[in-house]
Amino acid sequence: MNSIMNDYLFFGVLPYVSLAIFFLVTISRYRQQTFTYSSLSSQFLENKQHFWGSVPFHYGILIVLAGHLIGFLFPSWILSWNAAPVRLAFLEISGLAFGILTLVGLLVIVVRRWMNIKVRRVTTISDWLVYALLILQVSTGLAIAVHLGWGSSWFATSLAPWLWSLLHLSPEVSFIGPLPLLVKLHIINAFVLIGFFPFTRLVHVLVVPNPYLWRKTQVVRWNWDRERLRQS
Ligand code: HEM
């Protein structure tokens, strides 16, 4: 009885609460504090490690999330693609590779933020919280991919229908009940991240066009005498 109640709270109520927070706060922050919609990039404080963290992280996460979206929107395509074992293996291995790319990028980002004193100074508590949630999200995703196997197929048969039931405002929590704890943790943390999103620098994702991924690298020239500055 208790576990049914918990499942209902986590998979029948939490998604709506976090989506409501996401939309309401995102819109009101955009209307009241438009200029806070920024990644507050620290690229100009340090560029080299920034590149090796930011680029793998962004390419990895964008492709992984596109995979989740396709699984949600077109579950029957995924199932027919997966009907051939070689295609199933290709999909699973690619998902895993992009997940690893995401985690590596994320770890470089976090280590850089901690090790570089200038960058650490401009890092807020909300940034550290976002990194912790992202590490948990990406590592539980990878653990599912490694330990539970063929996730793309059972995503299509049990998670996509649950997500659709949420969209139709009649959550079918029974799809989630029998799933392993790891999967539940991955889903709960995803909705915590979604609810926290509008309070953080992650809002930059919503400001399109987002040219970071293809624009030329920026050259920043300091217009001061560094030597004199160091001595003063
Ligand atoms: C903030 C949102 C999310 C992020 C950043 C995220 C991230 C990831 C990552 C990095 C992986 C490993 C790479 C892969 O194998 O595809 C993964 C796998 C997975 N995720 Fe998510 N995820 C999110 C939300 C969700 C949600 C809401 C669900 C379910 C409703 C979900 C279900 C899964 C499943 C089933 C796998 C295993 C896929 C497989 O083994 O092929 N994820 N996720």
C-alpha cells in the first residue's frame, strides 16, 4: 500500500508539480528579468579546459536527449528499428557512447570549476547543485544502459506509454511500479532537474538561436598592463 502511494506521489504528482514550476517560473523570469537569460559563460576566464568540458558535454547531452525525445514521440519506430538485433545493438552502443561523452564533459566542467580559483569564485551554490543533479542523472542513465540492457525497447513499451498518460492527464503509474529502483531514481531526478531548471543558468538553453556549438572561437584581448596590475 505504502509503495503504491509513493509511486503515485513520484510518478503521478511530482511530474505535474515540476512541469508547472518549469513553465510558470520560466515565463515570469523571462518577462521580469530578461537579461538574466544567459549561461553566464566563464570562457573568458579560462578557455582550454572550458573547451574540453563544454564541447563533449553539449554534443553528448543534445544527442542523448534527442534520443529520449524520439523514443517518447515515436515508440513504434524504435520497436521496428530494434526488430533487427544488429540495429538494436547499434542504437544501444551509440546511446552509451554519447552518454559517456556527456559524463566525461561534465566531469571536466566540474573539476575545472573547482580547480580554477577565478572560475570557482564565480560559481554559485545553485551551479554546484545543478552539477550534482546532472552527475546523478547522467550516471544513473549510464548505469541503466549498462546493467539493465535493451533500454530503448522497454522505454518504448513502458516508459513512453506512461509519459503519454501524463500528457493525457490520467497518469498510469502501474507502468512504472514494477521497474527497478535505478530507473525510478533516474526518472525522479529528471523531474527534480526540470523543476529546478528555471532558477538556474540552464535557462540559456531556451534562448534561441544558440550559436555556441558552431560559432567561431572568441578571441579576448585584455586591454591593460598585466605586469603593473600584478604589482599593484
Ligand atoms: C533531464 C532529463 C534526462 C537526462 C539528462 C537523461 C540522461 C540519460 C543518459 C545520459 C543516459 C545514458 C545514455 C543512453 O544510453 O541513452 C540515459 C539513459 C536512459 N534514460 Fe534518461 N535522461 C533524462 C530523462 C529521462 C526520463 C524522463 C526517462 C524516462 C521516462 C529516461 C529513461 C532512460 C532510459 C530507459 C535509459 C536507458 C536507455 C538505454 O539503455 O538504451 N530518462 N538517460
